[in-house]
Amino acid sequence: MLGLAAGLVVACLLAILKPGSGWLFLASGLASVSVASFLQAASDRRYLDDLSHRYEQLHDEKEILEENYQKQLAQERILLDITLNIRQSLNLSQVMETAVSEVRSLLRVNRVLIYQFQPDWRGLIVAESVSEPEFSLMGIQIEDYCFANNWDQQYRDGYIHQIDHVAIAGLDDCYRRLLQSIKVKANLVLPIRYGDSLWGLLAAHHCILPRTWRNSEVVLLTQVAEQLSIAIAQSQLLKTLQVTNQRLQDQVRIDGLTQIPNRRRFDEYFNDVWLWGCRDHTPVALLLIDVDYFKTYNDFYGHLAGDEVLRKIGLLLNSVVLRATDLVARYGGEEFVAVLPSTTLEGAQAVARRLQADLQRLQIPHNHSPVAAWVTVSIGIAVTIPTIDVALTDLIDQADKALYEAKSAGRNCIMWAESLA
């Protein structure tokens, strides 16, 4: 502005000065200097404006880079949390709940869910995180009748279904109706695979407005789905190991011949029952059962026939005790034992008589028995209310003494001991 003002002053002087005078030459020089100063100032202003604009661009780029860096860190943190959770936890439900919660928090969407397929392609939502309760789908069984025909194989091959605007996307009518029924405006769905099968889907839903899914978000959900596949495989392996281990545990507690619990299982269960009795002040009854003249039976009929007798008596004992809390076991050789929690002497006697009556009805031939023409048993009973002052082995000793008395009395009978209390 100063250069322009000076130029105007000089122009006025030029207008009033006479031609050829020294003053005219001086004014002309001043005019040239003023114009040059004006042009230089304008050039400097444009340069400063360019620098300012470039600075703003760099600042915006820096903020974008920082934002992307923070998002990348957040995504890596989520993947690390999920991976550590998988390694540290054997609880698949906990792993899934952590995954959907972390993903929804990062993406800032209304709903993230894990959807497990049933054999008929109906879906069960097994984990969910929502921004508002109104968006929850837990407890709702979702049926997509066009899924099996249109999407199954594609998802098996790793297809990612990305929809930014459900209302205008090119979708099958049945699929659009399904999404609209569950308030989905934008949809990002990835497969969760287990082996060669499609286990389920990981889905992010925006329910208020359409949404453009960024590539980084697609990459994140892809990585999360892969981690969930690992967690599912780990969970299935754990279940297989647990079933196998349980079978092995059952085998070591089952008598191989009679297929009823063995002495080891009896010892464990009897200890538990004794503790229950101490706590509840309820009686515990114990029956020791011995097959009469079993050695003679083996000698005459052979060991295979003897084994068959033991199997039949084991099955018979299982049918005689009626409550789930009762236990019968092979005690050793031709001896069996029955543990009857919360049972009085009268109740134990009733079980013993029922056993003898049912065995008599079987009438398994035993022509070399001095007491009957068929196989019989002798039974000793002991009953007590457990206390901390009495050892559980004392009850076993009492039942064993009662059994000895039954044998001494001629076998094929029932004897019982006096109460320990």
C-alpha cells in the first residue's frame, strides 16, 4: 500500500513539473523504485500465502497419519488381546465375548455379533456387543432361507460380504428383507471356518445410518475371524480330550468283568458319602455281599461259567438299588458292596432281602452248593450316622463282621451289626 501511495504522489509531481527539468528526472526515478517495491511486496505476499497453505496441508497430513497410526495401534492391541485370551483361556464363550466387545468399541458401530450355523442353516447368535439395548439380537433365531443356495460355498472360500448402504445395494430380495428386519443399514460379514466347514459368521452392523467400510476395518475383521477359527479349533480339541479323558477315567473306575464300579470307585464314593453324612447327620448303610461256595462253582462249572455268574449278579445288584445316590461295586473276587446314603437299618435290610429274592428267581444252577440247588449269596449289613470321631473303615469292619456271621450261620442269609453311634 505504501508503494502505491508513493507512486500516486510521484505521478502528481510529474503532471505539474515542466518537461526537461531535473525535478522531472528525479520524480521519474522515484516512480520506478515505487513500482518495483510494489511488485516485490506482492510477490512476497504470494510466497507467504503459498507457504501458509503448504503448512496447513502438511499439518492436516500429519494429523491423518497420526490418526491412522493410532488406529493401527488399536487394531494391533485388539488382535493381541484376542490372541492372548485364546492362549490363556480355554473358555470359548469368554474369547468370543471379548472379541465382539473389542471390535465394536474400535469400529464404533451399533452391533458386532458372532453367528453359529445349525445344520438347517438357521443361526444362533452366540456372542454379541451392542451400542444400545434396542439393537440386541440375543435369543432371536435368525433364518435366512436363501443362504445355503447363494452364500454357503462362497463363504467357505473366504468371501467377505461388504455392504455400505443396504437400501441401494444390489441384493436378493430375501436377503434385503432379512437385513431390514434386524435394522441393518450397513453390513460387513466374514466367515468363521472350522476345518473345511463353515462354522459361522462374524458380522459388524451399523443400524442408524449407512456407513463406508474402510479397508483397514476389513483387514481387522479378517484377522479377528482367523483368530476365532483358531479358538474354535482349540475348543473342539479340548472337548475331544475331555471326553477321551472322561472315558479313561470311567474305565479305571469300572470293573472289566461285571461292568459295574470297581473297588477304586467304591473307595472314592464311600469317602464322599461319609463326609455328607457327617455334614447332614444322616445315616449311611453298607452291604457286603459274598457269593456262596463260589470256588466250588468254578471248580465244577469252569471259570467262564463263574465269570458269567459274577456278571449276572452285578447286573442284578444294579437293578436292586433304585436311587441315583446308591452305588454298587465289585469289592474283589466274588464279593460285592453296596453304599446306601441316608438309609436306615430297615431300609438296608429291605434292599438285601430284595437282592436275595431276585437272585432266587434267577435260579442259576449250583448243584455242588450245600445250601441250595442254585447260586445264593450271604450279606452283612452295617449302619451308622457318621461323625468326626468315627473312621469310615470302622463301618466296613462292622459290615465284614456281619458277613462273617452270615457265613458262620450257614450262608444264604442276612446278618447285621449293631450301630456304631
